Amino acid sequence: VTVRLVGAGPGDPGLITARGLELIRGCDVLVHDRLVAPELVAEAPGDALVIARDGTGQEALNRLLVELGRDHEVVRLKGGDPFVYGRGGEEALALVAEDVPFEVVPGVSSLAAVPAAAGIPLTHRGIAAEVRVVTGRSAGCETGPPTTVVFMGLESLPEVRDRLLAEGYSPDTPAAVVAHGTTPDQEVVVSDLASVAEDAAGLSAPALVVVGEVVALRERLLAGQPAAAGAARHSCAA
Amino acid sequence: VTVRLVGAGPGDPGLITARGLELIRGCDVLVHDRLVAPELVAEAPGDALVIARDGTGQEALNRLLVELGRDHEVVRLKGGDPFVYGRGGEEALALVAEDVPFEVVPGVSSLAAVPAAAGIPLTHRGIAAEVRVVTGRSAGCETGPPTTVVFMGLESLPEVRDRLLAEGYSPDTPAAVVAHGTTPDQEVVVSDLASVAEDAAGLSAPALVVVGEVVALRERLLAGQPAAAGAARHSCAA
């Protein structure tokens, strides 16, 4: 009785994660997007309920996941990664609101995998050290500043902070540092841009820094995630 | 006698791709980064040569891959994704230069997976529709403008072009559109920012748009990739 939001990867069925494939093979119910590889849908057990979401609006889909999640092991199979233009956060919040446990199983986003399949690396020494990700459909939807993700930023957090402040981010923008992410040693510090360098001083590399209003979703989303994330340190400045 | 540049994912060994795991299990030689999960290294066959690259500089590593790739099925296992701050492009170019075939097998980047493990979606409707990815270590390395990736941008390519031009991208910045990426239906159009909207008019969704100087690496990298990418349409404006 858990809903797993599983990333199916960019198209090639071989690019699903080992864990995602295992969950599909053990599910009672599979709810999948249209663009998910049919080979992956075929991995569900023969007696599983398989639902294509074609034509189902997001609100109705959220309600469906809540209903099914109360009594079943549900895999919600989404193209790419659930948290990169996947609306996984909306589905997760709907589950949290109804006390249905959920888990997010990341997938290979099209972001780097599709360019790679065409022979294009997103970053390359001496050519490009930064990536910007936008959507052609965001125009109609009012949103705030972009989320900024910093790789290898732990040692240079004061410089990162100064740069983002200079670019116009507010000092009270929520900021998180996640060290040893996805492993049993994961540690999370949640703070704001002004204080994150000091608050994260005790962490060790590797660590990823996330700056943006999405960080504030963490507390709402974690209410529904009893697993790994709950064990993480949470020194919240808010 | 191929070198596979395989993304190991963000840390959790369950987040390697199914294809990546299969390749590890069938390799002759495994060359892995320090931060790769030991559970994945242990999946190599008992008689495989396993090499940790600790302390090996990038130049020496490139030469090692070339030497081993001439006679062996080599898996080069890298943390995260090979083409997101993974220096996979450099290793690939070294292999191309010596006519050693290679393949890139994308992995789950820490980019979205690590925030997800901490309960943070990178994008969320009404909160953030864009993501910026930077590194804390780029300061010492001169690079050009960021790579821009556009999701769901095929229908709005003229608007995307106008926006990027207004932001200061040169009209002759290399640009690619990849439709149905990583699948047998993959189609690629390579052009420049000024012409990409016209040149990609015949493609169908889903498609990803990539704008930046990294696109120009494609021709050099594809010389070493005889597989899927070679079957793609290549209408190069350059």
C-alpha cells in the first residue's frame, strides 16, 4: 500500500533503473504515461491492473492514485524523471494530503540522455560548464526564479552565495545542501541563501546545493515519505 | 572490444540502469571512480580486471581506456551521468582519436535524484519552471555561455529562438533538435540558432532542443559511435 513514482527514463527501455524495473515486476497496479516504452509496461505481472493515463487530467489522475494507493502496491510510471517537468511533486502532494505513503524512484531524465544519444555532452571542459533547462510551455504559467543546482559547491559555498545574491536572488531564498545523497550516509541541511554556507559547514563532500523556492516543498513532501529521507539530518532555519 | 562509458547513478546502487548493470556483468575490464557504489563494482565477473582510478589523472586515464579498449570489453563506470560534469566527452574524444569504438550509457545524474531523495523536486508547477546547473569549480576554467536545453520546445521553437537571441546568444550558436531520442525512431537535426526553427519543421514530438557550443562536438564524437546515433538523420547546417 504505497505509491511509487518511478521514472521510466528517456525512451530506451534499457535505461530504466534496476530498482524501477524490480518495482514494476512486483506491483499490483501500474499507471503509466503514453510515452513510456511498451516493453516496460509488459514487465508488470500478468494479473496486475494496468492503466494508461491517456486522456486523464492531472486532477483526476491524482485522485486515482490516492484511491488505488490505499489498497495496492502502485507503480506510477512516468517518462524521464518524476521531478524534472514530470509533475511528480503535484502527485506526491496529493498523496501526502490523503496520508497515502509514497516513494520517489528517480529516472534517467531526457535532459542529458537524449543529447548523449545524439553525440552531444551537456558540459565539456573548456566549452560549457553550465546548463540551463527551460520549457517551451512555461509561458502561460507564472513562476518564480529558476531553481539553481550547484555541483561540487560545498567548498565554495560562500562564493556561490555571493554570486547568486549578485544575480538577484533574495537572501531568504530557501537553500539546501544534500551530502552523500541517495546513500545511507545522506545528510541534509535546509537553510536560506544568506545562511547556508555557515549552516552546512559540518557536511562533507560529495554534496549538491539546491537554491530556490522548491526547497520549501521539502517539509510538505517529507510528511508522506517514511523511508530514507526521514533519517536525514534536518537543521531547518525556517 | 568496445569501451562503454556507463553512468552508475547518484550513489544508491539500485539507481543504475538495467542496461548498465547488464554491461557490468558481462565486461572483461571495469574501470571505476572512487564514489561508485561498491555493490556495483562487485557485480563484475570474478575473472574481470577491476581498476579503481583513484589517483590516476585524466590524461593517463584516457590513455588507459584506449589501451584496454583495443582488446577488451571495457566498462568505464562513472558516478552520476557521464555527460553531466562527468568528463565523459573528453574520454570519448580520446577514444575517437585512436579509433576505439565506444558507447555512452546514460545514468541517473545527481542533478534531480539527490534533491528528490531529500524531498525536493527541481521543477514544480507555479513555483519553478526553469533550472540552472552550475559547478563550484568552474571558476578556474574558461568556458563559453551555458548550454541551454529546452523541454517541450518543438512547437514554440521560434519563440525559444527569439528569447535566446534577446538574451545574447549569437545567431550562429550551434543548435540541435532531437526527436524520439534514445528510441529506434530517433531523428536529429543539427543547425544553428538562427535557422533551427525552420530546419526542424519536419520533426514530431517528443523532442528536446539543445543550444550551445557543445552541439559542435557531435560530429567529432559520432565518428566513434557506429550504433544508434549513426542511423539518425543528420541535416547539418554547418
